[in-house]
Amino acid sequence: MSTISNSEKAGKWGVIGVILGAIGASICCIGPLVLLALGISGAWVGGLAAFEAYRPIFMGITFIFLGFAFYQVYRKPKQGEACEPGSACATPQGRRFNKTALWTVTILALGLMAFPYLAPGLANTVKQTAVLTASAKKVVLSVHNMTCGSCALTTQKSLTKLDGVMSAKVTFEPPQAVVVYDADKLSVADLTKATTNAGYPSEVKTQ
């Protein structure tokens, strides 16, 4: 029966720490998007943005655990220290698996932490229809509570889900949404309600 060495146990805890740290560093940005995709809305969703202030701390924790995990996986055993018989580190295949798992988790963690910085570019992807109808109207909404660029992506998602929105471009600086919509299907109140339910209240800036 296979056993787990102390080094392997430490490495596994390091990987778990990396995963939890990365989730904490990105929850403020990915959380609202996931909830919206699941059809869950409400002003409390925007409360996840409060984690934005703690993102540097979570990122620091993640890198500490990453360093610890890499040390445990790649360190050379001290003289007289050997892997326990039957443990993963006792075989080349087991060591290879540990390294592959660590690099996989590392890439996922870095992707999660990078998402808030990449999100503003994704928010500039505008939903558009081929032809603007006669009932098409444009409104600029002033959006509140956005604390990072990825909040713009969440706000845009809440708008583009509405049937009748022809285009929606949301920016963090300035914090606003430029929306072209079908006035026969939607009203401005519908637009502001959608952003508010996503946690980012809005009001008409220009129309």
C-alpha cells in the first residue's frame, strides 16, 4: 500500500494554499461574473468587490505558498533522508506527477490573479447588432461602486444579457456605460435595474 512522505504532505498543503490564495485574489472579479452566469443577481453580489482591497495580501500569500510548494517538490533530499517506500516521491513516475500537478496549479493560479488586469480589455468587446432599428436609442450611464477594471466586465455582462441591448461598452475610467438599446423592448429603468442587481448602481449621465 502506498504511503505519503512528510515532504509530500507539505507539498500538498502548499498546493492547497496556492489554490485558496489565488481564489481569494480573484474572487472580487470572477465571483460576480460566475454568479451572473448562473442567473444569480442582487446588490449583495457587488459586495464581493470588497475583497479588492485585500487582493495584494492574497497575492502575497499565494506566492509564498508557491515558493514553499516548489521547494518541497524540487528540493534534493538531505543526506540520509529518503522517500518512504511506496510513496510517490520514491518513483520517477511519482515525482513527475508531482511536478506536473504543481505546474498545472501554478498556471491556473497565475491566470486567476492576472484576470483582474486582463478584464478591462475584455470589457471593451462590444455586443452589437448588424442593423440599428428606428427605435434604437443611446444612453450614457454613470456607474457606481466599480473598484477595479474587472467590475466593468461584470457591469457589461449584466447589460448584454438583456434582450434589446444592441451594444454596451463599459469603462472603469471613467466609470460609465455607453448603451445602445431598442426602446421598443427596454427602458432606461431596465438598464439601471440590471446594473444595480449586479451590484453596481447606475444613473443617467447623458441621453
